Amino acid sequence: METIVLGIGETLVRDDRHWASWANWLGVPPHTLGALVGAAVAQGREPTDALRILRPDMDVEEAYRARAAAGRGEHLDESDLYQDVRPALGELRAAGIRVVVAGNGTVRAGELLRALDLPADLVVTSDEWGVRKPDPEFFARVAEVADAAPEATLYVGDHPADDLFPAAAAGMRTAHLRRGPYGHWWAEHPDVVETADFRIDVLTELVGLVASSSAAASGVTPEAAEEKVVRRGTLRSVR
């Protein structure tokens, strides 16, 4: 394993502030919007559908621009990162692994993330590339910046449809992260269990995964490498 690529929302960054700010903009209690986002997740829909339930005629992109113009645009700081992010990314780089952050997000989100000076070799968002997950072109771009063969690249994310399935279809290895609404709700779905190479609960498990992979390549037993994750089958076609 030479390169690990991680998504952004609910993989590195908590979405609490994001949805609370939308609730504030729309003038509804945060728990109301949160519940609607949860309903969208359970139905396999886009989370932004929750906004359209509250405002059926809403143009989300236009509303985003209006918020920014009013000084209530995107904000991101250290408190928005999950606590395992810096330790995990730092240990991976120390182990000689190329670390790439590539996920759906605005140009502004990319700027804010890079300002945090994460221990990563590259931080890029979908809007900066002009293509969003789960479009295969996004994962073609991931393959380009990975600087490794697909089978030596691991994509880590919480969202089965946006992360796991298209990355697997692109020939990459995958780790499904049980984090956030999508990560928890869909964790035991048969397609997730069957498709994911690895299933993890925290990003620091990736360090043990790399050690196990290296041990396997050198003939050392997984037990000796203290494997910290459970392998749940090989890559399969997206159904």
C-alpha cells in the first residue's frame, strides 16, 4: 500500500457546523434540519434534499452564494476536525505513505482545509477539479494524483455510494469508515460488507492496516503485525 486517499465530510471534518449554519439561515431549529438529513440518509438520498423539504423551491447553489454575500459563508477551523485526524495522517506520512485528501467540497472549503496545514501531501476538493463524486472522472483524477497503481491506493470514506462503490469500480482498494450518518446507517448493508476491503471505526486503525499490509508482503504473519482491522472480502462490482 503506497497511497491513502481520504474523503472530507464526516471522514476528516465533522458536519455539525455545516448543518447548524444552514438551519440558522433558514430559521429552523438545528434538530429539525438534522432529523430531515437523517431521513434523507436512511432513504439513500442526497442530504441537501433536507433543505428542499423545508424550502421546496430552493436553489441550493444560489442560497450558498447569498449566505457568503451576507458574511455567513463557510467556516472551518481546528475544532471541526475529528480528533483522530492529525495523529492518523501524521503516522501514515511517518510510515512513508503518500496521504491525499480529495472529496466533495467547494473551492472555499479547499482553501480552508489547506490553511489548517494538515499532514497531507495534497488537499483538493471536487469544485477545484470541476467534477464531483461519485462521477468516475473524479476517481480518475484521484488515480492521477495518487502516484501509485490503483491496487496500491486505498480510498477511505464514510459514504457507500459516493466513496466506497466508485472507488472500488476504479480498481482501488477501499476502507469504509463507520462515522457520520451514512457511515453508521449503511455499515452493515450487505453491499458494503461485500465491497469494502477494510471496515474501520477510527482513522488511527489505518496505521495498523498499513503495517499488516507490509507484513503480508514480507511474509510476516498478520498477528505479528498486530492487525487492527477485519478484512471483509475482496472488491466486487458495484451493483
